[in-house]
Amino acid sequence: MTDSAVPVVLIVEDEPDVAETYNLWLADDYEVRIAGDGDEGLDRLDEEVDVVLLDRMMPGLSGDEVLERIRERELNCRVAMVTAVEPDFDILEMGFDAYLSKPIRSAELIETVEKLLERSTYDRLLQEYYALVEKQATLETAKSGAELAESDKYARLQSRVADLQEELSQTMGGVEDDTDFITAIQQISGSEDS
């Protein structure tokens, strides 16, 4: 997150009504920038942007391509894909931090932006863990148990999540289970707020 008092959210959405709706939901708490396509989104993206809300299916540069370019530029922003595209295993290769399926409600969008801003304060290991857990939850919602069981990519994802959880538990001093892990994360967040 930048040092500015108000976090900056960039909305990259080709449907003007949808973009304006998101703007109305967020404008009271954030500086909002709107881009109508991928090229404009990249033009409006700079070091001040904290969160990008990125539509996946747009004419011209797709959201996937924009996301790739954001990560290539190594900007320190969090990216939420906000899309009507049904998630598939291809999301495992993508560098987003959250995945929202349209239509979404204002509370869901606001909560996602808040979570992503909070994650911006975490170190790289914790950011990777949260991004992978988000992908795991997205796939578990969209895919059947049989589809998940047949996917080598999903098995590798589960393995990486377990490895990261183990690495984080060692870093945070002997976290034994999910409850301890969540408590440790909350303690870290609480100490950062004070």
C-alpha cells in the first residue's frame, strides 16, 4: 500500500454501468480510477494503485493479459479478478490475489478490497499463501470432488499450500493446526494495527 492517506483502487471494466456501480460502492472510502479496457487500465496503473479490480473478458487486451503485464511490471498492488467466467484449473497459473464471480454484491466487493489492502502489509510468504488458499477455495466451489481428485494441478496446489502453512508455522513459532494458524495471523494483524 502507498503512503498516501487514501488507498487507490483501479477498476478495469469494459461495461460502463458495472464500473460506475463499483465506483459508487467504493468512492466514499477510496480514490477510484476507472479504465474501460485493458490498454487504458495499464495506462492508468502506477505505483500509487493499491488494488486492481480486473474484468477477465474484455475486448482488446483480456484481463488475463493485463494481469500478466501487471506482474511483469512488478508493481506492489493486489489484483482481484471480477468476472463472469467460470473458474477452471487455468487459474492456478494466474497471479491474482482474489477471484470474484459476477454478479457480485457491494458487501462482497468492499470486503474483498479491504482484505486485499490488509494483505498488502504482509510479507511475500504470507501473500503467496493467501493467494493460493483463495485459488483453492475458488476451485472447490466451482469443481466437483471427482474433478478435483483427478487434477494433478490441484494436487500440486494442495501440496504447496501445506508446504507454505508448515513454513509459516515455523516462522511464527510452532503453529500446530488451522486454529493456531489463524490465531497467529490475527495476532500479527493486531500488532501491525497498533
